[in-house]
Amino acid sequence: MQTLAGTMWRLIEARRFDEAGRDMQPVGPNPMGFSVFEADRMLAAVVDGKTELPPGMAPRFFVAYSGTYRFDGEQIVTQADSASSASLLVDQVRRIRFASATRMV
């Protein structure tokens, strides 16, 4: 099993789907973000990649959390203990696969 400890990953695409299967593009077409994994803790931060915010637009999307994690080779479960919003202080569950040694999907 591949380990995440000691790695840093850059976000290049983010997708989220509503219950009808429509792509919601929560961070737009050019998101910025990263995840850093140490032996026992991780940190993730994501923001939309917009360079300008037109007048009257909703506040810019930003989310970040950190905590201890476990990884079984297919699923990362982070027990978030700090976050940009209290609603994120729950187990953050992500399914992943390694497309290559340098690409995680």
C-alpha cells in the first residue's frame, strides 16, 4: 500500500455533484488548493482561483481543515479538529486512487 506520510498534493481539479448528478463546480474551473500529510496529521485548504470578484457576488469560496487521519489505500478519513467552519469538524471521508506515482484521483 502506498503511504501519504511526508507528501504534499496540489489541487488541479475539484468536482462535486448534486443529487440529480449535475456538476456544481464549487470552486470554479481554476481552483487553488493543497493537502499536506505528515505521519499522523494532515492539512487541506481550497479556494476558488478567481483573480477578481465582481461587485455583488457572493463571498469567495474557501475551506480548510486539519486533523489526524487514517488511510487504507483507498479511503482517507480525517478526524478534523480544526477548520475554517465549525460544520467541517466532522470526519472528512475521501475516496482516492493513485493514477500514477505523482497523481492522486
